[in-house]
Amino acid sequence: MQKSFEVENRLGYRILRWILAVALISGVIVSAIQVVLDAQHVSANLNNQARQTIAMVKDSATQAVFSIDEDLANQVVDGLFAREEILLAQILHTNGDPLSSRERPKAESAFNSLINTIFDARRQFNTELTRNDNSGTVYGHFVVHYDTVPAAHMWLSRASITFTSVVATAVILGMVLYFVFYVLLTRPLLRIVHSVMQVNPEHPDDRLVTTPTGHEKDELGLWVSATNTLLIAIGDSQKRHREAEDKVNRLARYDQLTGLLSRDSFMELLKADLEESKRNNTLLSVIVCGIDDFKSINDQCGFRTGDVTLQTVADRLISILGGSRFTIARLGGDQFVIVEKGLKDGFQAADTAEAILAGVNETIGLDGQSVSMTATLGIALYPSDAIQPDRLLQSAEQTMMLAKQKGRDHFQFYVASIDQEIRDRKQLEKDLSEALSLNQLHLVYQPQVNLETKRIIGAEALIRWDHPIRGLVPPDYFIPVAENNGSIVEIGQWVLEQACLQAKQWADKELPLRIAVNLSAVQLRQDRIVEDILDTLKRHDIPAGRLELEVTETSFMTNLADAVAKLHTLNRAGISIAVDDFGTGYSSLTYLKKMPVQHLKIDKQFIRDLLVNEEDTRITNTIIDLGRSLNLTVVAEGVETAEQEYYLTQRGCKLAQGYFFSRPLRPADFEAFVQEFHQKAVENNA
Ligand code: C2E
Ligand code: CA
Ligand code: CA
């Protein structure tokens, strides 16, 4: 924007200069002509006056020279000298002798040289003195010199007035015109320029150009209103352009049929989601969903039904997968894509896939006919399968195509091994959900021995799953699955029931053992867990002191205050609490002091290499010392050799459990083992 511009660039100023120049030049020319004419006039006047004067006195001069009357001659000459412009007056005889002569010095003038060139320094008149008798006799001469200065001075002052007035007129005219021009044109034009500069090029019709007051009806007003009409037209066309652009954008961003994101905008979002996953160090799944045999729906029921089917699938996907973790888009045709971010593992993706399959599977009622359909899904995972968005989508699409060749209504993961693993685990989950009702679960009991008295004081209840095909499935494998899908709550309750039932039976058989039951972190998080446990004890009429709960340090992690409160309630009721796998987790003293804990279980990984590995020995010693100083009973788990048992006994560890004494046993075997073990102890003592 031009803030101020040079005065000499203003139109008014340029006009002023032109007018001044033209007025001055033309004024000077006109006045020069005037002055020259005046000069001619003055010159002629001088001669006329002189001749008239000479004519007036010529007769007297003739008389004087004729009668040689010196007095008369002097009178004539003196009379002439009354006029100041007369420089010299002489009446001469014919021989040139003066009868009367008088002279005065020439008047001084600063403009002598100018005057001399124009008018001559003096005008000299020489008249022959004759009488009117037609004889032609010359009696003498009459000489008169006129000074040109007085007349020239008058001429000069007139000339200077002429010039001054011409210049003054030119200047005044120029100024007046400049001012008028400024008021009429420059100022309103500057206002218009200012107003034009305020116009927003993005929205030119938001703020139009204002007409300077008083110019509404003149050319400026016309110009402004023409400009405004143009601005409005430009604004209109911009608006239409923007609307068209928006529409094109919308068309490009969203799929017209389903309202889901289109492929291009989906790719942008996927890129952002991948960056987020990278930052948060989480997994992400891309699930490509293809409707099975969509072509035949189109062929049999018509395109309209096909369209409605796709819309229905889109609506179902939205309702099943609500929430910001999911992105849903239509890739085109009968293919959709779903991105789920913030995953912990691939199994979560399998859960989502199952939910999608179930959602698509529901029949659609359409104009009286019901259409049933299925879908096939291909799943690719970030970062294991690919890290670039296009590669990831491509992998999922390929997997979906491959999966379609194998059948319909199922999902498949990109990597075969992962696919197998997840498929296995999904199968396991399914089998586990039926294991309880099919009576495939049972408990085994591992004796806990008092190392001082060598008596069995209790047993840890451990779950076993007899799978009809897989055989015995280790709890290390299926407990995490149960924890993950929440079924551990039901299974845990069943374990507690069984353990209580067993404790009651053994108590009835004069075998009052304390039963240790493993309590999962997921169980401890349940709101009703405390009531459930106390209620179970009561139902089986078991004193609370007969039950021990084994919890791991991870159970405290998520909500320490809640875990502490629950364990306190259980503990106050008489149930003892053991920290399982102690030494493998955080083993924080702060936790330990807050916890209502009675037992520390040294994890079997430290006992295994006891006396072989220095560090494991040191950790075991530390835990035993810690237990002593905090007044907690230390239990060594996984004792397999006599050396380990001897060392632990010497070191002051109170209780032990492990294959050295016994593997976990079925109840009947356990009873037999106890009898035999105590029998041996009695014999050894004897
Ligand atoms: P855990 O609580 O640490 O149980 C001890 C594990 O060590 C048991 O494995 C037991 O059989 C094994 N063991 C005992 N003595 C020895 C030994 O001398 N040497 C060796 N190498 N191992 C020994 P198991 O029964 O396979 O249980 C594995 C894990 O499964 C348990 O570890 C526990 O965390 C979980 N678990 C088992 N039953 C239940 C249950 O009813 N509820 C819950 N929540 N978890 C359970
Ligand atoms: Ca345990
Ligand atoms: Ca353990």
C-alpha cells in the first residue's frame, strides 16, 4: 500500500505547473506585443509633440531671426525650455551663428542603454525658418533636441505594470485552478483510493467502496458505483467458486452413497493414526471388509437393493465401532476398511473382526424380502506387517482377497504364523468358555511344608484343564487368556468354591489344612470380590483362617488404594494374604508396608538356581531377611532338591513347597501323601 505520494506527482500540482507555464508564456508574449506597440506609439508621439511645439513657435522664431530680434529669440527659446524634455533649443542664422541658444544636461536614467536602443538618446529636429510669401527664402534654422528619457520612463512603468499583472493573473489563475482541482478531483479521488485499499480481496463484497459526499451524481459517483457493481460480481463469483470447491472437496472426502470417508481422505487419516501409534508405542490394525458375493445380491435384487445393503453395512459398522479409536471408510464397490488404534495385541483386532462379522451377518429386511449376507475380512497389523500406510492397506486388501478364496464369513491375518496363533487362541478362548460347563477343569493341591517341624501345614490349589483334544493345557497358557477376556472372574470363583469344598471335606476327615488360592489381579479389581469371597467361606462353613489368598504385586499397581482397602477387609475377616512371585516385580517396600500381608512367596526362579547362581542366592537371602524384619512368614516355592531344602532350613525360611516334597496332587493322592509324609517324619524322629 502506498502511504503518501510525492506532492509533485499529484495531478493538481502538475496542472498547476502547466497552467503557470502556459499563462506565463502566453502572458509574456501578449504583453511583449503590447509593450512593443506601446513603444512605437510613444516614439511616434514624441515626434508629433515635437513637430506641434515647433510649429507653434516657428513663426515667432522666423520673426526673431528675420528682424534679428535677440530678445524675441530668447523669449521663444526660454518658452520652449519650460518643457523639461527639451535638451537644446537654438535659433540660428543661415550662416550657423546662434541668435539664441540654450541647453540643459540630459536627465540620468538607469535604463539608458535600453532607452537609447529603442528611442535613441535624443531626438534632433532642424527646421528651416521661412516666411509664408512663397519666395522660398530661408532666414535661419531652428534646432530643437528632445530628451527621450521622460517618455521612455512612462513607457517603462507601463510595461512593468503590464508584465506584473500578467504574471500575477497567471499565478492566481494557476492557484485557483489547483485548489478547485484539488477540491473537485484530487481529494475525492484520494478518498476513493483509501476506500478501495480497504476492500478485502478474499471477500470483495464485504466492504464496498464509499462515494465521497457530494459526488454521488457526478463522474466519480458513477465510477464508484460501477466499481462496486464489479466488486459484488467478483464476490458472487468467488462465493460460487468456493461453494463449488467445497462441494468437490466433500464429494472427494466422503463417499456419496454411505457418507463414510472416501479412500483418499482415509489414507490421510491413516497416516496421522500411524504417527500417533508410533508416538504412543501402540499397535494398530487395518481391517479390510469385503461383502461376500455382493454381485449376486445386485444381480438378484437389483442395484437399489445393493445400494441399501451397502448403506446398511455402513450404518452397522458405525454403530458397532463407535468411538474415537476407530476410523471407518468405504474403499469402493463392496469393500470397507476399518482402522483400530491403541491396540495392546493382535487378539484385540480379532475381537473387533468377530464383532464386525456378527454385525454384517444379521439379515436385512428390504421391501418384504430379507437379504442375508456375510463378509470376509483381511487384517494387517502395524508395525509388524508394514509401517507405511499404503503398504499396510495393500496387505490387508491382499489378505482379504486370499481369505475369500478359502471361504466366506471369516477373517484372516496377513502373517500366516500370527493368523495361526490368533486363530488358536480364539479357539482356546471359545473352548475355555465351555470348559467349566463341560467339567474339563479340576484342582490339584501342592503341599506346603513347615521346614522346622517337617509337617504339612497347608496346600496351594492349582487349576488344571483337561482339554479333550489338546490334553492337559498348562495354566500359564490359559490363565492369561481368561484374564484377558474376563472369564477369570467366573473361573476364579469356581476355584474358590472347589477349594472351600475340599477344605471342608479335609476338615471333616481330621485334616485341618490351610488352602492357598491364587487370586488374579482382574478378580481383585471386581467390585463385589470381597463379598463373594466372604460369602463363599460362610456357605461352606469354613473358618476364614483356613483360607490364604495369593496375590501378585501387579495386582496393586492399577489402583493401590482400592486393592489395599479390599485386602484389609479380607484380612480383618481372618483371611491371610501372601505375596506371590515375590522378587520378580517391583518388590517395593512402600507397597509392602501398606499391605496387610502375612506371607512372602519367593518365586521359584530364584530357588531353582539357589547355591548355583550367586545373585539368586543373594536375592533369596534378602527376601528371608526382609520377611524376618517385617515379621512376615517366608515361603520358598519350587524347592526341588535336598540341598535347597537344607539351605533354606538353615537360613531360617519357614515354609517350603516344591517337587522335592511333592508335585501338585489330586485330592485322594494328596491325602495319601500327607499320611505317608507324616508317617515318615515320625519314623525319622524315632
Ligand atoms: P504359581 O502361583 O507361582 O504356582 C506355582 C507353580 O509352580 C505351579 O505351576 C506349580 O505346579 C509349579 N511348581 C510347584 N513346585 C515346583 C517345583 O518344584 N519346580 C517347578 N519347576 N515348578 C513347580 P502351575 O500349576 O502350572 O501354575 C502356573 C501358574 O498358573 C501359577 O503360578 C499361577 O500363577 C497360575 N494359576 C494356577 N492355578 C490358578 C488358579 O486357580 N487361579 C489363578 N488365578 N491362577 C492360577
Ligand atoms: Ca501361587
Ligand atoms: Ca510363584
